[in-house]
Amino acid sequence: MSGAPSGARPLRLGTRRSQLAMAQSGMVADRVRQATGREVELVEITTYGDVSKEDLARIGGTGVFVSALRDALLAGEIDFAVHSLKDLPTAAPEGLVLAAIPAREDPRDALVARDGLAFADLPDGARVGTGSPRRMAQLNAWARSHGLRVETVPIRGNVDTRIGYVTSGRLDAVVLAAAGLNRIGRIAEASELIAADVCLPAPGQGALAVECAASDPELAAQLAGLDDPVTRVAVTAERSLLAALEAGCSAPVGALADLMDDGQFSELRLRGVVGTTDGSSLVQMSITGPVPASDDEARALGRELAESMLAKGAAGLMGESTH
């Protein structure tokens, strides 16, 4: 039985309708029920990114999966929302607070290939589906390092649709976020988990964002119990790098901040990559420092790496990234 006051209405959690979004939101809902003793009901909201058939790179990936949820929050139609953090624009929205960033899932990309092939075993000229310029840039560079050539094919759609391109024989492989496959119980279908050394994930990949109205500090305080401080500083550093590179979510920017296993986990390494989508030019750099004690310190780490990357010509590469 819930320990909520008898008159407390259920909290309304806004979520996208996809299977993955519903699974993610359901996980958060369970934790919020435990933390608050209140019932939580899912409110399904359709976003522009869900109905548009255009390439994400063309509609400007930033915010297309988020704005309808944020509008519902500001209008008081829902009490809080769960987003995939990599979908969130880097600019903080007026009137909303990022109440919690729960512990991150596996941030890596996963390859789902025909016949269970690893990337290095794909045939020359293999058709690999992904809607992400970031993945295209790094996969093309990785193929080149194996003396291979792959054709990256822009795709959209949910996990079923994307994996269906492989099972139907239309594509040799697709690349998806491992976190999403884990959350819907389909990670066994991945033929390879791609090491971050060869393909850095999107900033914030594998992490969720729990957002509520700034006008409800009591709920924000309760939701804060779901926050994971290490995940928060890591993704804050990654998103700061993205913002400082002045890149939208559709630009080919990869970033990952992780703790260095030095026995004490006292150091945080931030890696970043920017490249042309054909993979012919990549700027890859990293920076290591003490684990940031605050969001501000994490943002400073991201800005510092961005400045180094810009000095190495990152801005010019981003200019060539959209065709």
C-alpha cells in the first residue's frame, strides 16, 4: 500500500509514446513511487520528432523530442517528464529544473549485424544504417582503419524498425545505443558492443533526465533523490563540450566522461571527437582532471577541452558535416 496522504492525486509523468520511452519512464515511475509514496501515472505525449519523417539532421535534432513535453510541463498538464538526456538542448529552459539525472546505463553504441558479424568482419561496401552524423563520421573512419569501406545509410524509426532493416536483408547492420537495447531487454541481439575508443557516444548517451517545473520546489526536492552525482558531473562535462563547440545535437560530436580507475576513482577523463561525416577528418582529444565537485567545475572541464579542439580545427569540420 502507498504511504501517500489519502487525498494526494497521482503524479503525472509525461513521456514519449515509443516502447523505449515508455520503458524508461516506467523505471523512473517505480522509483518515484518508492521515494514519494504517491501513485504515478504515465501521460503519453507525441513530439514533433515522433511524427516527422525527415532526417533528424535536417529538422535540427535539438529539442524535437523534447519541446512538446516541456510545453506540457509549463502548462501544468503533467508534473514531471522523463527524457533521454542526449535529446535535451544544452541551453537551460526558462521555468524548468533538471531535478535528477539517475545513474547512467551503458553509454556505448551497439552494432546489430546480419549473421552476428562484428564490424571488422562486415563485407567491403557493407550498408550500415544510422541516423546520426556522429556515428557516420566515426564508423567511416573505423572502417578505413580496417581497410574497409562501408556505406552509411540514414535511417529513422524505433528499435523494431531499425533492427528490421537488418533482419529483412535491406541493410547489413545498424548501430543503436546499447542503453536502449538494455532497457527493452534486447541487448542479446547486438553482435558487438562498440568500444568508446573507436566510437564515442553522443553527449549524455545512456543517461536519463527528470525535469519538473521550477514552481514546484517540493516535487523537485523529492525527485532529487533519484540523482546520481557521478553521472551528473560526467554528462554536464560532455554537454558543456557540446555547447562550447556551438553544435546542435545533429552535429557529428561525440563525447564521454568517465572515472579513471586509479584505485580511488579520483580522476575524470573527458574525451571528445568531431569529424566530417565521411570519416576522412577527425579531431579527437581528451582531458583528465580531478572529479568535478560541482556542475560549474564540470562545465569548465568541457569548455577547456572544446577550446583545445577548436584550436585543432574542429569548427571547420563541423561546417562540412551537413550535406
